[in-house]
Amino acid sequence: MSTKEVLVWPETVSKYKRFDYFMLKINFRRCLYACCVYYHVFQDGMIILLLLYVNDMLIACQDKSRIQDLKKMLSEEFDMKDLGAA
């Protein structure tokens, strides 16, 4: 029987914890089944999703202005580079 080990650099863990804290602070929820997926449901029922993978993220919402608002909040908190539409 083989065993597997997962090694994660300490700075990666601390960056994720900081990101996670920030997302929760701005009223996003973390998906119960995938810790790299965050979502927010607005009062009008519109949903915005943020998917995080290593150093990349994908933001999806029907309202582009809400995407821009989230990107602005994130860029004020973190050093980010906008690669445009996927």
C-alpha cells in the first residue's frame, strides 16, 4: 500500500489564509465542497462566483459592474494583475 504526501510551502498557506479571511470579511461564502470557490448572493438574487486556483482566479457574474467592483476591492488589498476576459 502506498502513501502520498502533500507538501505546501508555508508562504502559500499564509497567502491563502489571508485571502480567505478577506473574502469572508467582504461577505463572500466559501463553498462547502471546494475550498477554492467563493460566492456571494446579492439581495436581488444575482450571484457572483470567484474560483481560485494557485495564483489565478476566475470571476463570473451576469453583471459586469459587480465583477469590476470585486476586482477593485481585491486590487486594493492584494498585488494583482488583470489578464482580462477568459
